[in-house]
Amino acid sequence: MRSNGTIVFLYCDIRTIHQWLAGDKTRPLVQRNQGNKLDDLYHERMAAYLDTALVINATGKSVSRIAEEIQVLCINNHYPGHPADK
């Protein structure tokens, strides 16, 4: 994934993901992988997601708080696109 640019993985616990996706008819993959199957998919993909440059725990955080954390990580790690590059 890193070869495509800077990636930020917004980690969230599986219980919260279940709550967010409950009844969401716009996600066919989720509709086919209910319950334990969704959990299995989550755990199967986790290693690849954690192999990203930046990981933020988004569980229980507002969008604005997550955005602030992304900005701080980019500045502290000097990722392209942060204000110091301008």
C-alpha cells in the first residue's frame, strides 16, 4: 500500500464498526459477511492495514479530532503536503 503514497489507517474496534454498519445497505461486502464473517475479514485484513505509515485510533473520536491528529502526525513525520513544505 505504501507504494501508492502516504496512507493513514484509521483504526477502530470491531464493535464500533458493527454499530456503524448495522443496516447499511450500501455496502454489499458487509451484507454478505455478517456477524462472525465480518469479524474474520476484519482480522484477516488487519496486518495489511497496520503496515501503513500512519495509524490513528479513531475509536470514539470526532472527525475534527481525527483530522487534528493526522495533521500533527504529518508535521512530526515530515510527510509531503504538510505546511512546512510550502
